[in-house]
Amino acid sequence: MKLMVKKMAALTICCGLLLTACGEKGKTGEASSNAADPNVKANISWLNILHTASPPTDTIIKKIEEKTNAEVKFSWVPDASKEERINTSLASDSLADIVTLTILDNSSVRNALKSGMFWEVESYLNEFPNLAKISQDTRTSASIGGKLYGVPFQKDLARNGVVIRKDWLDKLGLAIPKTTDELMAVAKAFTEQDPDGNGKKDTTGFMDRSDLIYGAFKTLSSYFGTPNNWKVSDDGKMTPEFDTEEYVQTMDYMKQLYDNGYINQDFAVTAKTDQQQKFAQGKAGIYVGALFDSKNLKNMAKGVQDNMELVLVNNITPTGNEADRAIWAANNGIGGLLAFPKSEVKDEAELKRVLKFVNDLMDDDMYSLLTYGIEGIHYSVDANDAATITNQDLWQQEVQPFASSRPNETGYKIHDADPLKAESDKLIKENAEHAVLNPAYSLESETYTTQGSELQKIITDATYKYILGKIKIDDFKAAVENWKKSGGSKIISEYEAAYQAVKK
């Protein structure tokens, strides 16, 4: 069953678990009292997720501090290691004032949130103008057990699609693919027909990474009609996505890509930064991920692949029929939470000061700063509020790392003048009309909370092994049965009970 979303402000989070000791921050009774006064400079620690190869310089940090009247200590965690780092930090209680949690389905994270480790914030949001604008639907969706343990990040609902080298399509006389078979044919041609014209067989169709969610797999699976994590029948019976025929079809598709060399053979161990760099270097012609990545890919290619032309595609189906279009919605539009541990944020006065800091990050000028940088140095803006990056290298060094630091990414006047970004914004907005939600996202399962992440490893491992040809389909189905016997069946029954309770 496909749940369609017509209008929804999506949320994502930009992470952080800081490792700054309370003593270092000087958290005395006097400091807590000062924290209540917005006119007094606050000391705020924030461990943030880093999606770039290097952390930023202090240029933007100083501007953040100036605009928020706060001294902010960032500690950066590479995206590739965020789950391990978060789990370790939660277990050791080595946190920070602001803890950005993007993986809300992680067992350790859910247990920590439900344990009372973090402040409940919903009753405070309406005291701050920007936080007060977060809709009730968003607050409810981001809650766990009916309680909101942080500020949800507001992002687009369904951002993914396919980015293709149009110059390679044109060189080989190929049309823009509209079906999964046509996409496979393009991957084959990009691998076998020397699309870069260097006389060598050194390109592949797809350039993918070791991520079954934000890499190619989940987007392709939604094209095949796979449910978003869970499928609910008319009588309330729930089926995990990996126990559906559509999931198997996706594995077969990926296996065909792998077996024929149409995808980078090391995709199962490739990091996102390496994936993007190799695509920008001309090693492949198909990238599946966030559509707005296209702008960065094109910029990364400057000086290396200056002739690169990209086309964005968001309407691929097995049949080519518009009625069959579907795209998964990441976390139902909830990207995570900016959470505030009680071990660091000692009292209500401190909480309100940190919430004011987050509220200030959502101002228009702060969005511009965290997105484009400093006007006249990193970007220029025209009379139509369209921003153009004028110093790409400086922007990448000083501004781009803050892409995961914006609590809200919707509703601002200033917008990107880059044609690829404008096109991706248009297609992402269109995606919302075909978004497939996870019907279990807001439901509670005690077994999932305690064992979900561990059990998911059974399926993740089996999926990779099947695609790589290390196991057969019967082995994969045996792994699914192992998942059920190890606790999966309890998850199913608990979700079914929770679903029925919500329907009443």
C-alpha cells in the first residue's frame, strides 16, 4: 500500500554529540543563571556530523557566535562513522549541550531517548518564534512514545533521484531513461562503449557507496514498488520490506549490475566522499542519491571534467507509466532531532538558552550564512534573491561543512541561482506527490527498540552477500527467517498491535 504525501515539511538532522567536559564549560550555578539571560554570551558545545572531507575553518563559526551571542565549540564526526561514535558517546555519557541524532531507528538512540537522558522540549517550543512555527504534525511525527525529545530538523520529504552524465548520453546516442530496463541499458553502455572517448575501458555505469539506504539500493527499490520499511495490509498485517518480492527484485537488479561490471565493484566498501570524487573524476556516469548533490558533483568536476553535463531524473518506473511512480520518504520527513542531555544542560534556564540558540539558527540571515556563506566573500545575490557562489574553493572550505547544521531548510526567500540546484528543487518538490511513507515510523515496538539495530545487521549482511554472489536466494530467505526467530516476529506483532491501537 502506497501512502502518498501532498504537502509535508520534511525533516532531517544534522548530527552532533559533543565531547566537552562540564568543567571545561564552567557549568557552575552562576553559569546556569547566566544561561537564562539571552543578553549574556552563552557557552555551547555541539558535536556535529561532517559530510565533507575536512572540517571548516573558523570564519563562519565566528559569524555564528556573533549572531547568536554564544561561544560555540564544535567537534566534528565523519558521517561514515557516526553510528559507532553516537553509540559510544551514549554508552559513556560523554555528550554535549547539543546532540544531533539522525538515526532515530537505532536501538541505542531510542533507548537513550526513552530513558529520560534528554530533555522533553515540546512545552518550550512556543516560547521562541522560529521554533513555534514547527507544525504539530511534525512535532507528533518526531515524537517517541508521545514525547518530543529534541528539535526536529525540517527538510524536504523525498529528495532522491538519479543523476546522469548527459554529455555521455548524447555521445552514445542514448535517450534519458524512463524505465529500470532503460537505466540498465544506459549503465551497460557507459561501461562498454567508451563514453569518455579515451580509448580505454575504464568507466562504469553506476558509482555507488556502502549504504543500502542513502545509496542506490533504497531509491531503486522504491522504483520497483518496495514498501518503505513496512507494508500494511487492509487487515492491519505488517510485512517488513525485505520479506517482499519487490525487495528481491531490487537485489536481482543490483546483482545484475554487479555481475556485469556496470557498477563499481567496490561499492560495498566505498564511502560517500569517495563515491562523489570518483564520479566527478569521470569514473562513472550514473549517481543515485539526493538530487541536489548534482550541483556539488558538477563543481567538484571543475578542472577535471569541465565538459560534464548532468541531467536529473525522478520519474523512473519498471513500466514507464506515470501511475507507477514512487519514491521513498526518508523517515517520513523526520531527519532526526537536536537533543539536549540533562547531564550537560543542567536546568530549565540553560535549556531555554540553548533553545534560543537553535531558534536563532533558523533566522533568514543564519540560513544564508550556513548555506551560502558571507555575501561579497563567498556569494553574491541578485534582485530576485538568487544566490551565486562566487568563490567555489573558499565556499567548499569554509561553508559547505555546515550543510548539516541547518535546523530548517524550507521556506526561505533566498535561493540558489545554480541551474542544477533550481532543477533539483523543482524535482524534489514534485517527488512529494509520489512519496511513500513508512507506516510504522511513529509506532512503538519494545523489541525493535532493544534489538532492532542488531537484527537489521542480519538483513544488511544477507543483502550484500546476495548482491555480491556469496549466497543464493534460499540463503537470503533463511536469513529472513533467522531475523524472525531472533526477535523479528515479536517486532511484527508489536507493530501490528500498535497500529491497531492507533486506528481505534
